[in-house]
Amino acid sequence: MQIKNYFLFLFLFCVAYGFAQKEISLNGDWEIIFDHRNEGAEALWHENEVFQNLKDKRKIKVPSSWELIEQDYEGVAFYRYAFEVPKDWEAKVIHLQFDAVNYLSEIWLNDEVVGFHEGGFTPFEFRVDNMIQAGKENVLTLRVVGPIILSDKNIDGVTALETPQWRGGISGGIWQNVRLLASGNTYVKDVFIETNIHDNTATFHITIDHTEIKGDSADIEIHLSEASNIKNDVASYTETQKVEPGLNEYKVVIKIPEARYWSPDDPFLYQAKLKIKRKQKISDDWHHRFGLRELTIKNQDFYLNRKRIYIKASFFEGLYPNSIAYPDSEEMARKEIRLAKEAGFNMIRPWRHPTTSMWLDLADEMGVMVVGSPALECMRLPLSSPYLPSRVSREVEQTLLKDRNRTCIVQWELFNELHRPVLKQLMRPMAMLSRDLDPTRLILDESGGWAFGANIYLPYEKEPTKFNDIHNYAGAYINEKIYNSYVSMAMTEEEKKARGMGKFKREGRSKVVPSMMSFLSELGYGSLAELVSVNKKFEAEGNPLTPAYRYHKRLHEEQQQMLVETGLKSLYPDMRKFYLEQQHIHGTANKRMIEAIRSNPYMDGYCVHALTGGDWILGAGLLDLWRNPKSYAYEATKAANQPRIVSIRTIPRNVYANQGMSLKITGINDLENIAANYEVSIQSKDGKQVYVNNFKSNWKTGINLLLNKKINTEKWSGHYTVKVKVRDHWDQVLTENFIDFEVFDQKDLKAPSGKVAVLDFNGDLKSFLQKNNVKTVDFNSNLTQDIPVLVCINKAKNNEELKLFKRLLKFVESGGTAVYLDRLTDSVKTENIITPFTARVHPSKGLWTCIPHIAREHPIFKGLQNKGFLRNSYENIWPKKSLRDLKINGVKVEEKPLVASIGFDWFSRGHKMGYSGPGPSWWGADLTFVPFKKGQYLLSQFEILENLGKDPVADKMLFNIITYCNTKD
């Protein structure tokens, strides 16, 4: 009765105001039954009477992902929905539209077959006026085969990981809107709006379907107004056209007077309304917002609307705490876009899945450029099968057709990090398909440039332009070597040499061509959200069935347990501090990377990974899953994104007092030239100013070296901070920045008084120690157990060296101490003479997730930073691999490491993680004592040896080790 009353009211309302209802939403409460045994097709569950007699029917909201009511469900489900349509729809052409159903859909209406669709992220429709019963109840039934991701199933040819899919969630079933549309016999099939800023026109490519058997004429009316105020008319067009039975294509060019362009700074939109009239009556209408804009490349730079633009983008996983792939609310979607813009980003790169219409509406309106991409993951996903090429082609085509009228989408990204021949073969055909469907946008064939190096197709061009699209994750500590690798990306060897930069290995597999325009499309570090507050939010407002609810809760519990097992929990009685420290390291690393990239003249932009994270890449986000900024991770990235910044470098970062340092300040100015006053100061830890330099200059657009000064540090010792503040002529602060550094004088690096033995086959360590007046002897079988042995290698090249290790083993067994300074790079699977224990060597660098290295208070860190996360004073020597599961005779060593790394499995090895989130938490030792019979080994994963005499932190740590190992206790 309620449905009938609703339609009666709607009918009377429409009659009163002189128009007919055109659309009926089919969103709402549907019925669903999960077909766990895949028996429903044979048992005819799609038939209305059969469905209604089933016992396990449940209610489900449409749109929504079915895993919101059935945890992690992968398989088949049947849907049913009853509805009525107005009696006056009897003579209408009626279309049933789905914005997205994941993955295979079979549709019946009133027990009549409607059709089939494959694909989970793009819209599809069917004409159904022959199945509709106007003025009566209608029943819509679907059989949906959802994506198979983590289970071992094969349903109707859908097997694990072979279909285009997004990693953030299953997103099973009818997860986007459903509606009925009614029109006359001549209706709008498709419209593509091709905008042109060079002549200020909008060309409407219109496809009209005339469903009658005889031709006729129709009036095409187009009306343009300002989207923000539709009363402000802009332009209009009316013309009578002949319509033949079937599809008719028309091209209408409309000149836009006093055209105003769309940009992130001014997201101006027009409203287009199209009407098809026959005999003075509206047969169909269509409307859409659009803007005039063009992003292209000229002279190896990005240009938006004929003005150079530096791209500051943010990767976007697009996972939501409750609704998974669909924003929990418009408010949440607005918030994330607003926070992205406030952080200085002008572009968002949704990762490998087409975003929802509501989100794109907001991006158009709020003014952020967007990279469009199909739901095709990267590397080995989707898995190779004979169906892959056709699925890829369909996904690309449907994605472009869905979103090619979106003003915010300025570029298509077709693939990401390819290495399979089948996908490499598809790169060129998919680029040509995309160009045919949309001549107006940039097309990037492969982000990351793994296959052949990236190609980008400029608007209206089919010949590619070579382009460096680079992925690079450097970890937490951006030392001078890594900073220079960012500054020099795409430079020739001659250019690097002229700048005084040495050779160094660049991270990642991207193919980079020197002297070519470059875009660093993935960079950044990571951190966990403040899980105490986040989990309280999940408990209050979340859904325990969703993976995000569960893995956030699990991670919090596991991380606490890791701190307990390592003996480090006393440092973090309040876990909020633990998470906030991670976020501080995350922000510091992001800020440093961005400063370096923006100091590179070949770089035209970057994409920070990520605005939000989730699934198995949890940690990268600058916002947590509830869209709250992650403290310093967000603020530091925001600071580095500002249009005017200064990058400060102290070379070296850790300073020998008697050698001094260089202070370099680089200014990056994305705006116009400006007269500037610079205030440079250096302060000691107690706030005393030890250096001041105030000067003025014209701060020019671009990259400029503002200061390069040699600083005498002979009388300095301890922790110092460089502060730079830049003001304009009116004393307004344009930008400010700071950086910390350490100075070590002779007293700080005083040689230890104890004696030490060395097992040093090449003599480098012995030479260093003797140069620094450390009492040194070669290791020999007569050595007494009170003298520690420094071991510089963990492999024997010949029998003579092996004999020395046999003697060392006896020395330790008898009560001696051996310090292994040569870090283990490979796991020790079998106990042996050199390493009489087993250990698993685990990478602990971290990429998009934070792996903190935490030091307890201990004499080995006397005069060095400790009692918490290792900070940038360790940037040259920090451990990149940690030791897990140390065992002797198969028994786990009861150790309390002096330094431990704490992480969780974050890379989906074997594709076993996906939407289920990160793997288990773990800890590894970076510096730890291993008791062995009467003696002990001290195992160090720090890069001490290669930095002796180069970095005073390495020297200091070694001297502390010698001193400590010489103590009686």
C-alpha cells in the first residue's frame, strides 16, 4: 500500500506541474540469499515464486557491498526487489540502469530474461519496456557471481584473481545505484562533450536512438548556463534534425562567450541541458556539468589552460571504513578532498578503480584534478588467462565511456608496473582504443615505466611522447646520498659530476632516460594511524564484519604484544605515543623527499603515496580511514607542498667539529618573483644562537640556490637546529623551515681505554682503530676472555680463515665476547662454525609502511639518541634488515634486543592478503646479545663498518661498544 500511495502522490504531483516522471530509483531494501553451494541456478532461484519460498532470505540495502552483511563472502547471491511503475509509462521506452554490480550479473524482470553483464566497476543498462508491467507490481531478480579473490573456487569461469578487481574490498553484488529511466521513442543514447580552450567551444557528440520503424524529425535543443547559478544563461542551440530508425549521430559546436576555464584554483563549471523534442513534446532530456580545461605537455613541462603547472598529486586507495568502495557519506568524501587541497595537492590519483559518480561530482565542484584508471591492478594481477585480453579491453572501454565527460579527470592511466608479455602486448592497442574514445586527454600507457619506459600521448595525438614516470620508495632516512639521488633523477652523468654528485643506485625498476621530463608518480613513507582513537571510532560507528574493522583491531593488539616481547613496552605505556612517533618519522621522510624532488629541474611533479591507505598497503595514508589527518605525517607533507619552500641541507648531517660543515639553502618558488628577507640562524639544544645570517634578495621563480656557506664548527658539540624564515616586503612570512644536525668534538669521540682484538682479514678496521689510538691486537688462540673481539666479516674464503673462526667459536664457548659488525644479509638456516645459531633475515626498511627501529637506554648509546625510535642522526648507519627467530640447537634465544624493529607483513606475497589487510605483526633484532655457552655474540645489523671515519655516529657507536664490552659486568 505504501508503494501505491507513493506513486499516486507522485502522479498527482507531476500532473499538477505539467511534466511526467522520468526516473525511478530502485535503491532501498532488497532481499538477498547467499548461494553458498552454487545450487540456485539449477534450482531456478531467479523465479519469483521459487525465491519467495526460500528460507534463508535476508534484507540488504542497495547500494551496498554484500560483505557488509556476510563476512568476506566470495561466491554467488540472488537478489529480489519488487516495485511499481506509473500507468503512464505504458507507452514509454524504459531502461534499467545499474551503476555497478560486481562481477557477473544475470538479470530477470517478471521472470523474463533481461540480459547479462560482466564487469564490476562500470555502468550498464538494458531496455526493458517489453518486460515492465505499468501500473502493477514488478519483480526484478539478479543472480550475481562476485569476484573470487582469496578462496579456491571456480564459478561460471570466475576463478581466483583472474578478473579485473580492486584490492581494497570484495565490493560484491549491487554496490552502486540502480534506477529505471523512461523516455519517448526517440531518446539520448550517449553524449560526449569535447571542450576546446583554443577556440572556447564545447562540441557535443550526440548519439540518438530512434526506436520507431519509420524516420521522422526531431528538435535538438541545448542550453548552457553557469552551474552555480543556472539563471545565468551562457549559450543555446536549437535545430531540427532528421532521425532515421536506429542510431543517429550528430555533432553540435557551441561557442562559449567570455569563457571561464576550470582549474583547481577556480573550478568553474557550466551546466548543459539537452532536450529531444518531437511535435513540441519532450521525448527525452539529458544534463551534465562540464568545464573548459586542457592539461597537456609543452617544452617538457605540464601546462593547464596554457599556463605551466607543477603537479602535486596524492595516491588514493579509496577504501572507506564502512561502505568499503563507496564513500560512507558525501560529508566524508568532501572532507578527504578538502584535506587534500588544504595539504597543497592539486591532483588525486585513485588507484586502479573507477571512482563513484558522487565522488567525481565533488571533485569537479571542489576543483581537484583526477587521474582516471580502469580496475586493473599491477604486476601479476589480474592473473594471466586466455580471457585476460578481452577483459582488459572491456574494462578500458567501459571506464572511458563512463567518465569521459568528467572535467576533473585530466589524464587516463591505463596500466601500472607491467612485466608480463600479454599485457605489454596490449599497451599500444589500449592506448589507441582510448584515443579513439577520447581525443582530449593525456593518456599514460604505464605508470612506473617498468615495461619499456613510459609513453604519454598528448591530446589529439596518436604518436607517443617519451616520458619518465618513476616509482621510488626510499624508506625513512633521507641521507645526503638519497637526497642527491632525487635531485639528480633524469640528469646525465656529466650533469651529476658538475654538481659534485657521485654515482649511486636508484631505487626501483622504473626505466629513466636522462634529460627527459620526469614525474615521480609514487614516493613516500608510512605510519600506522593512531589506533587507540581509530579503534574507538570503529567500535562506536563501524561494522565488525568489515575487514578494516578487524585488521585495525588486530594490529593494535599485535603491536602492543611486539613491544612486550622485545622488552620495549616501558617506553610506550601509552600506545598513542608509539603511533604518533611513527607519524613524525613518516612526515619527516615525506617532507625531505618532496624537498629533494622539487630541487630537481627535470621533475615536473610527484605523487605522494598516499592520501588514504587501507587493505594490505595500510600505513601510507596521510589521513586515517575515518579521514582524520595523521598528525605530523599530514602537516609535514603539507608544508613541503606549499608553493614557496626552502630546502635546508647541512653537509654532512653528522659533523666532525674540526672539519666544519656546509650549509646549503635552496629556494623553490612556484609563484612570481618576489623581494624577500631571509633570516637564517643556528641554535644549540639549550636555545643559544651560534650563527645568524640575515640577507635580502629577489626570490626568483623556479629553483635557486639561496645560500652556500662553509660553517666553522670547531668549538661546537651536541645537537643543533638550523632555522630559516623568509618574509616579504610587508614582513609577512612566506615560508619557514628547519633541520637538525649533530656535531661531535674530540671529547665526544675520545678513544675507549679498553683493549680490543680484531678479526679483520683486510686490515681496514685495525687501521681505523690504531689511527684513533685504540689499543688493538689481532685475534689469536691465546687471547684472554676479557678482551672482546671485533669481527669484520661473517664468511670465510679459505681454510685459513675458517680455522680462525673455529678458534673464535672456542673463544666464545669459553666465556669470550665476539662482536659481529658485518651484518647478516641472508638467513642462516643451518648452524655452523661462523654462525652457531640460525636466524631469519627480514627486510626492515619499510616502503609505504613504517618499520620503526627502537632503541632502549643502554651504555652503547651514550652520547647518542636513544630511548625510542631511531631518528635522523642514524641516517647513514640504520639497519635495513633485521634478525628474526634467533635459535640455538633449534631453541629460540631468550633475547631482549638493544635495538629492535617492529613491523607487520605488508606486501601481498602470493596474493594472499588483498582486502583482508596486512599480515601478522613481527619484530626483529637490530642489535642484540646472543648468549652462547659461557660467552656471547653481539650481533649488529647497523652499517657501522662502511661509515667509520665518515660519520661520527658510526665512530661513537663503535667506541661505545668497545667500552661496554670491556666492562667487568
